[in-house]
Amino acid sequence: MTKNELILDLFDNLQKTAALYDGLIKQTDNYGTKAKLHSSELNMIAAVAEYPDSNLNKLSESLGITKGAVSKMVKKLVQKGLVTKQFAANSENEVAVNLTEMGQVAQRNHKLYETKLNDEILTVYSSLTEKMLAEFSEKLLENQQLFKHLAQENSKS
């Protein structure tokens, strides 16, 4: 294979890997609860676990999403029995969000899943040298910049 063919083959494999990963994170699982959970719900559960008694503004800031999106997600998680929403101790109008026992189970099991996944990823790449990994990471960042630039150009037309 020529160098150009190898580069295009590598990129093809990256595209396939990205598509498989995208499909993986779109899958739902119950993580030891009765409810099927999406990755966005698990992100919210993780934020609530990290910031107990937090209000919607704090969750919005920590996740980088709108307060409205947080409110909607919290409502779903309350309905699924994974979080509670109550007035904060020192306020009559501020809401505090916390995990229920079932929410804590989901959080723990999802962390175990992430640890297992990370261990498997480390195994896949462990044969590469630090220099190879750094160069590969640098090239991926350059690729991201290229895609951002192309997306900006496409949005102008």
C-alpha cells in the first residue's frame, strides 16, 4: 500500500470507529434500575452526584446546557424515580436536586461500566509507544480543526 492509501485507510477506520462509538452511546441500559437510561440522562445523574443539593442553574453551568434543558431532563429523571426535586433548605423558591437510592445505583453501575470500557481501550492502545500516541493525538486534533473549518465554510453557503 502507498502512504496515501494507508492514510485514507486509517481515516476510513476512524470513521467506522466513530460511527460504532456513536451507536454505542446512543444505546440505552438500565444500569441496575428499572428504567432505560440514555447517555444524556446518565450525564445529568453524574452531575447531580457531583453537585448534591444543586439547583438548576448550577447543573446548567456544569453541563453546558440551558436551564430549560436541565429542567426537562430533571423532570424525566424524577418520573423515573432517579432524582428528587425539592425546595432548598434556605430558600422558598430555589430547587435542590439530589439522587434517589435508585439514582445512586445507576451512577455506581455506570461508573463501573466506564471503568471497564476505559480498561479495554487502554488494552487496545497499550502496545503503542508514548511518542506514537502523542503524534496520533496531535493528528486527531488537526483533523478536528479541519472539520470545524469545513463545517463553518459549509454553514456560510
